[in-house]
Amino acid sequence: MVPRVVARKYAAFALLLPPLAFFLVFFVCPLGYLFFVSLHAPSESELYGARLTLANYGAILGDGFYLAIIRRTLLLAAAILALALVLGYATAYLIALLPQRLRLWLLLLLFFPLMVSNVIRAYGWIAILGRRGLVNALLGWLGLSAAPLPLLYGFSAVTLGLMTILLPYMIVSIVNALAAIDRQYEEAARSLGAGPWRTFFRVTLPLSSPGVASGMLLVFLLTLSAYVTVTLLGGPRTKILVSLVYDATTSFEWPRAAALAFVLLVLALAVSAPVFLLRRPDRAELPR
Amino acid sequence: MRRRSFLKSAALAGAAALPLARAGFAADKPAEIVVMTWGGLWGNALKDGVDAAIEAASGIKVLQDRGASPVERITKLKINLDHQTFDAFQLHDGLWPLAVKEGVVEPIDPASPRLGNLKNVYPRFIHSHWVAQIFSAIGITYNTKLVKTPPAAFADLWRPEFKGRIVLPDITHSIGPDIIAIGALAAGKDAKDADAGFEMLKRMVGQQPIWVKDTDSIMNAFRDEEAVIGLLYTSQTFTVQGWGTPVKWVFPAEGAIAISWGTGIAKNTKNKDWAEVYLNLTLDAKTQPFFTKAFNYPGTNKGSLAELPPELQARVRYSDDELKRLVELDQSFMADHRAEWTDRWNRIVAAG
């Protein structure tokens, strides 16, 4: 007879098996194939040529143009991350202080804009930021600008567009972490003489760090893979790595597109690892 | 079905019935055929004209796949080659050489009994692997209220006063690579002089144009007055005029760029005979006016113009002189250089 503990282990494994199999078949295998494609020369008529080569990676990593695009991609991600973190934490802190029912309603409201497609949202921004858009009309009406300002098709328009999509992810992640913190820890720190800032940096922030880290990961990874908003609000002068992946597919340069996708993946992993290490609730100086 | 739609279908069925009666079919009649095409007004015109005609004549329903961009259509055909799920597809002239090169389109059989309309199509629109159903010209569109001195040539796009107010298709747009040929023409060189074209592109970047990915965005840029000048088809200029925007189309001194849209048969389709019937219906003098009415595009069937009301005929007809001055770009040459040009274009425009 199988002992109960062993049977439980098998049952747990059996439960894990379907998602694991799904992950293997629909993610790991295609990714492996993508990597295989990236190691080939291009072909005029086939998906990829017969010759194995590292030339696609060499062409990307040894070329100033691609490196400039990689820098722009990281800069955009960093700008969004910093803004989302500062604005997101402050908002989340206030929301976390509210009674649970009100908090839930506010979080629901935060997600309302996400129910609209990114394409529609981007066209909305075009209507707002365009030459004849709301902002320029308001500036003109107030006499603050003689001619319409070019607010679209640049880094700032993309940042604004992406922020409105990604900020809720950051806020919700941090609110959940903050709401789970026992307020007695903060009260204990204050009663032991710590000021509000010290309490925040020594207690609240470390305890909320898992939420901060998951929010940062979500925002960073979603920025790296954003395409519609970047394309519609940024135009070609704000192209990032994803844009070049798309361009390579439109000219049937599949191995180059695959290699660019892998460079993007490596960037995502390289930045995600240190963000993951930010999760340090053990750093909080809690009364033992 | 409303009475009007019924009568329309009945007339089209009549048009289709004769060739169908004589055509021998190798395979059983399918319940439906799948056609990859554009959405919006185009897809609707196709549905009301061609799809309705084949359904009325044969009972075959047409499933339109409108979800893929023109380039993505080629990709979808390519990955389905072993088990083809598509029967026919539509592209503009610039992408057909790529479709042929990628091996996703069947050659046209001019002797096929199911392609009877070929004899009524102007020969310049019949190609080895596809046949155009409508055509237009790319020239300059400008806002007559905001532009003081009207443009007369492609070279005028580079005039300093248009800085920041020019709308152009970006390199991933179907006609994106045409800007290189247009730049070369504007510099007084041959359309295939890519170096001259890219030099002009560098100068154009200094003009800070609005680069857009699709034709609707070009039209919207005119409507919203983001742009006062840009590249556009004759036909869509009429559409923008219809929105109340004061725009005018100019046939450039260097010659307008000819462009046509048409249909090919998906490689390895299981319903090749019926795909031919479908293609034939896109060339019918009775179905082409659906597109002319929707877009102001003239049809490629010599008899299609006669099916239109006189004022529409006058609007879409090109003069003999204009037809002579239409520039036919070497699409095979451009397709061969598409990857290289995309890369060069990105280095100039996207490098910032």
C-alpha cells in the first residue's frame, strides 16, 4: 500500500502536469524552435537558409544602429519604471489606508481604462495630443501658445501613452502588498522612537518589496513588449526593439527577427533578475 | 434579403452563370472558399459584389479573412503550404513579387475556361500569378486652404514651408518603399537609383514628416490638419474631400506612380477551380463598379466604366496623357531590395 504522504506527492505532481505540459508544448518548444531559426542564414524563398551561423547575433550586437535601438528600449523602460514606481507607490500608499470596501472599488476603477483596447486608447491620445487636439486647443484658448505644439510622435507621447496602461499594474501590486502589512509593525516602530521616514524606509518599504518587485517586473516586461502604443504615438523615430522585430518579419527576414526576439528576451531576463532580488521583506527591522 | 440586394445578386448571378455552365471542375464543390483580403469598405465592396455573385451562382459561401495585413497574408499562406486553408488572396502590385518569390501563389492559366473575363481586361493588368481588378495613381494631395503655393511635382514635398506638416507612408506600409523611388524621381534620377532616393530620404527626415503605417492614417492626418501635404492615391483624396476637408490631388510633373490591386490563387488550394471562378468574378464588368463606387478606383475590365453613372465615370477616368505619364515601378526590383531598403530606411529615419 502506498503511504499517504507519497500518494499526496503524486497527486500534487498530477495536478501540476497539465500546466507543465502546456508550458512545455506551447512555450518552451516554440522558443527552442525560434532559437534554432535565429541560428540560420536568411533564405529568399524559405523560412530560413540551410547554413548555421551566428551572423544574425553578430549583426545586431556589433552594429551601432541596433545598439542605439537597444539603448532607446532600455531608456524607455527605465523612464516608465521610474515614473510608475514613484506615482504608483504614492497612490498605492493612500489607497491601502482606506477601508477594504472603498479600496476594492478604487482598484476596480483603476482597471476601467484597461477594458478599452490599446488601439482605441492610442487613437484617443492622438485626438488629445494632435495639432487640433484637446491640449493644443486649450493652450491656444488660454493664449499660452501661438501655434499648435507638436506633442505627438515622440518619446514623451509614448511615455504618457504607456503610463496610462501600465500604472494600474504597479498600483495594484503595491496596494496588495501594503494592505497585507500588519499596521502594528509601523505603530511599534513609531512608539520606539522612529520618525515617519525611518519607519517607512526600515519597515513599510521592505515589507512591501514583494509587491514593488512584482509591479516593477510587470511594468518592465509589458513596456519591452509594447508595440501598438509605441507605433501609433511614437512613429518610426521612436522605434524600439519590438518594432525592429516586426520590420524584419515584414521583409521576411525570419532569422533576423528571431535573433532580435532573443536579444529582447535576454534583456528582459537580465533586468528581471536584479528586480526579483529587490524582494527583501526580511530586511525589515521587525520587533522579534 | 432586401429587394434591391436580391436584384443585384440576381444580375450578378446571371453574369457568373454562363462561364460556370461551360467550365469543367476537377474537384467537388466546396461549401465555402476562404479569401484573404482587406477589411472596411474594401471587404464590404468585395462581399456585396464578388462574394454575392459566386454565392448566387453556385451556392458557395465566401469566408473573408480580413485580419491579416498584406505582408502577413503572405506569411499565413507560407505556413499553411502543406495544408492550405486559403483559396484566394488579394494584394497590391508591390507585394506580388514577394508572394511569387515565397512560393505562395499559383500561376495564372490564361487558357482556363473559368477565366473568361481575362479577354476583357487591359493586358497591362494581367500578370503571371495575379490579375489586377482596380487601379489608381499615387500623387500629391494637399490642403488648398493651408497651402499658399500649390505643389506641382514630387520635389515640392521637400519645400521648407512644409516642415512638420508632411504625411508619408512608413517603410512597412504597402507603398512604403515607393518613397525611395519617388525621392529618386524628385532628384531628377531614374526611379531605380536607390542611392539618389536615400539621399532624398535623408533630406526628408530634416523636414520632420509624419510617418504612418496605413492609408487610413494618411487620410486622418489630412482631416485633422496634422498634415497639409503628403502622398496619397487619387481615389482616397476624393474620400477626404467627402469628409469636408479642402484637399486636392495633383498629378506630379515627374509622373504619378501607378498602383493596382488584385487577386491571386493560394498555392496548394484544395479548391483551385473555384478560386479561378472567384478570381474571374473580380474581373467582371458588373462587380468592379462596387469598388469604384466605394473608392473611386477605375476597374481593369474594359467594360466596367460603362456600368457607372456618367459623373462617376468622369471622376475616375484618367486622360490618355495621364495614362501615358503613369510611372510603372519595377516591382520585382523593389521586392528584391525590400529587406535591404527597410534596413537602410530604419537607419536613416529610426536612428534618431
